[in-house]
Amino acid sequence: MSFWKKASPVDLAVFHEFAPPPTGGGHQFMRALCAEFEKCGLRLEYNQLSKGTPNCLCNSFNFDLKKLRRSLKKHPEVHCVHRVDGPLQTYRGFDDGTDAQISSFNREFADVTVVQSTFSQQKHLELGMSAVQPVLIGNTPDPSLFHRSGKIPFETNRKVRILSSSWSDNPNKGLAIYQWIDQNLDFDRVDYTFVGRLQAELTQIRHLDPMPSEPLADLLRQQDIYLTASRHDPCSNSLVEAMACGLPVLYLNSGGHAELAGEAGIPFENAEEIPQKLDQLISEYAERQAQICITPITEIADKYMALFR
């Protein structure tokens, strides 16, 4: 890290309002990323911009926009990296003006933009929101929490253990498909757990409240398969966390899921396909699990640091 000049007491200002766990994937990723920055020797400050700080990383819209705007106008020499999500209206299913606000800030202050998937970048362009100097850098989980150590072996002489999860209870996170699964899957063959918030009463699927990362990771390692039915999700942190714990995936062919899963997953187009695709994944389990590829947090942090000044 010899290229970092120590003229300022701080190398990077991070603008992101962290919510306490359990919470959404963006907060989880930002915690892991900032921890890795500090391991690399960067000195960080949070939600403030001191004189002489050369770089600023702001996350989507999850910060005090007015405060950051005042800070950047006061220190226009700061190199601003803007990490964007969404478009929010695509996976939320409604437009409350947040995407336009993010795009306006991006055009006004960003020197470079981090997009999390090609799906996200394409959807922004379709909506007429082009980012300043976009660079594709995906998400990855905290390896101290999400890893394969202790993962149970897959066995065919017991029920197949499937898990789904979601922090948000937006219907686009898969509500209708999880309801179909609850009513139609053969539960003599599978043991199914849903962790998170869901606006439905489930009768066959075990429904657990949202939980912090450590117990969630422990639970993931006791499963065989991860299933996600979220629609238009640009870069699902839940999906990469499950894969990091050794779970191949069934995923709704939507959003950035295919980019993340690669050959470690099998897509489905609608709920009725799930039983057949589940049989396929079970029969190909070893091969699919062997295809799991998680980008190390060290590599992700290096890509971000290459954008800093």
C-alpha cells in the first residue's frame, strides 16, 4: 500500500448510514468492505468529510444527502466514488423519485460510479439514467461469517434441506412463489425454511424471523440448497452469502441472479417448474456445488481501491 500518501489523517470518507443487524444486504456488504479497507491500512471516517481527505465513497442513497452535498461543495477537490443500486423502482415495483434523486446526485458529484451487475447498468440505461464513468464491481460476503467450514454433507437418505431468505417483505421478493411452494411442493421429500419477513401465513414452510449474520450463516451451513424467488434483484447479497456457505441454488431467472450463480445454479421461469428443476439440481448436486465461485473480499476491496486517488 505504499502508493497511499499520508498527508491527510484520513484516506477515505464513507457516507453510509449503517442500520443495526439484522438488516438488508447493502448494510452487510458495506460493513465487510469497510472492515477490509481498514485491514489494508486505509484510515476511514464516516458520514463526515474532513479537510484534506482525498476520497469519498457514498453508497446509493443511504446517507444524509444534504450533508454530503454541502461537504463536497466545500471540498470540490475530493474524488467521489458513488456506489449505486437498483434501479429501485424496478424491484420495488413503484417509483417514489429516489432513482431520479440518485441519478441527479451522480451527475452532479460522482467522478466514477460502481454498478453491481450488468442487469443494474442496463436497467438504468433503459430508464434514461446513465451513470458517470461506470465500473462493474459485484458484492461479496464477509468471509469470517459466510464460509463452508462446518457445512453438512449432502445426503440422499434424508429430506433435502432448502432455505430461502429476505430482509424486505416487498412482494417482488418472491411472495407469490413462496406461497405456491408452501401449497404444492412435496414436503415428504423436503425440509424448507424461510428466514426473514414475508406477508403471508405459511403452513408447510418453517418461517423464522430475520436474524443477524452469524446465526444465519450457521443455519445456512445446515442446509443443502438455497432458493431465491426475488424479481429484478440487481445483486442479491443473500444469494452470495448462501453460496459462500456451500449451497448451490435454484433461482428465478430475473435480475442479476444468473450473473451471480453461474453454473452453480439452475434457473426457473415460473413456480410450476420448481419441482422438476429441484430434481435436476439434486441429481447434479456435486457438480453444481463444485461450480460455486465467490469473489474474495480482498479482490473486491482491491477493485474499489483502484478507483481511489
